[in-house]
Amino acid sequence: MRHLGSLRVYEPVIRELCARGHEVHLALGRAEALGWKTALDNLLAAHPTMTCSWDAASPAAFWAELGKTIRLWADYLRYLDDEYAPYPKLKARAAEKVPPRLLAIARKPAFQNARNRRRLLRVLRALERALPAVPEVERELREWLPDLVLITPLVYLGSSQFDVLRSALAMGLRTVFCVGSWDHLSSKALIRDMPQRVLVWNETQRNEAVNLHGVPSDRVLVTGAQCYDEWFGRVPSRTREQFCAHVGLPADRPFILYVCSALFWGSPVEAEFVLRWLRSVRASAHREVREAAVLIRPHPARLEEWQSIDLSSFPNVALYGSNPVDTSSKHDYFESLYY
């Protein structure tokens, strides 16, 4: 896992693997600030067959940085294709990571031609293949000698996880790329080396893997979206009255749930939009809308936006919710949706 946040998607899978008696080693690139360390600690405590390590190694700087630069440049070239013209933010996001000189080359008139871009991409791919393996990655894989290497999310722009996949393939290990979110195949980096299997959510992602990334169709398996598995069989732990009292809403009327988004960094402040939306709701010509209670769940990565927002003038409105990383917060999350 590139970072601990991916545990949001695969915690149920890891629990199931451990429950079936498999040994699971979780190799993490970095931590995150949204509380998933709690979920990790709970997993390790519940399953003695599971271990964990953090990537404390400092890769061979020159080759690792050169490989990253090549990947970032190639990823940016992808967004110059006509099919991405309606999505300028994707191209702008990729451009932010590319060194200015390489960005200037990519913007030359010659590379506005798709055929020339494909030629440049072939050159970059050849250069990437010619780079030596990262020794720290090889050493860790030889230390673990896993029967199966599962990698996620892999396709972040400039991702160093491609070094892991490349070394695992060279060592003859079984490899699987687990697609971590709905947009990862369409809005992130291109797959370089081909893993033996690619696990996708649905037929849309299967088509994206084949048509956008050139994955052979017999390597793509549709498994469903693992991050939702734990919610389908869940039942409320509290009555509606108890839940409303817990979050500070009246139980004598319906409530509207507003679930905030992560958004692109640099996007307009969503909290300010929610404030304008609340005014519209309270001004509705329909009484059942105008008088409805409102529960707002802030996104855990954007809590700072709410510090300057005053909701006291809106009756029957609650700002409540946190990242669902433990039993209590998962109950809150589920019951917010359920009721």
C-alpha cells in the first residue's frame, strides 16, 4: 500500500484473509492524518498471522528519482490526448509534478501531434525499462518471499510502486494490481509493466483496463468494490430516536444528509457552499423541505474549512461525523446513511 489510507478499501479483505488462515504482511509506504492507524492497530491485535512494516528505506536516489521523472513526464503526455480535453484539471494536476524544462518540451508544437507523442512515449518507456532495479525493493521482496504480491493503488502519478511491480515480476513472483477507487484507471497514471492479474470493481473498469491501459482481457477479474462489502450486511445499533439524540437532531421529522467531498485541492471552499445551500433549503416553498432537519458530515481531510462557519442561525442543523475507522465511528457513519 502506498499509504495507510488504502486500508479504508481493503480492511475487510485483510480481515477475511487472516480469518481463513493466510499470513498477511502489510508493507506501507507512509502514514496519513485521518486516523487509520487506529484501524491498523485493531487489525494487528485481532490477527496474530498479520504483520506490518513501514518503508523506512531510502531508495538509491539517482535512479529512483530518474525513474520517477520519466514516469511523471509520460503520465502528463497522456492528458494531451483529445479524450481528456474536457477535463483540464486532470492535465493541470499532472503538469504540476513535471519539471519545467520537460513540460516546455511536451508543449512544443511537434508534440501536439498524437503520433509524435506516441513516439516520445515509446522512447520514455525504453528508458524506464533500461533503469536498474531499486536494490532496497528487491531486498525487501527477497526477505518476505511472498506467494502473492498485491499492490494498490499503483497508478498514482509518478508512483514508486511501479518499481515494486517490476522487481516482483523479475523475481517470478505472482503479482496482482488491486484497483483502489472508481476513477483510478481513468484519471491517474498508465500501467507500465503488466501484473498477472488486475482486480476491478465492475465492467466499466474492465473496459478501462483493456482499452486505456492495454491489459489483456484474460488478466482482468471483476470482483466488486471491496470497500463497500462491510456495509451491506450491517444493521443499526441504535433506534432512529437514539441516533438523532446522539447527533443533536429532532426525531419528529425527516432529516437531509449532506456528505461532504474531498474535492481537488484548491477547489472552492465547500463549507461556504453548504452555508449557501442551507439558506436555500430554509427558503424553500415546500414546508417539508423548509422545516427538514439537516445532518452535515464534514470530510475528515477538510475539517479546517468549518472552523469559521457559524451554523447557529440555522435551527435543527447538526455538523457531525468523523472518519469511520473504529466500531463507534462506523456505527455513526452507517446510521447517518440508514436513517
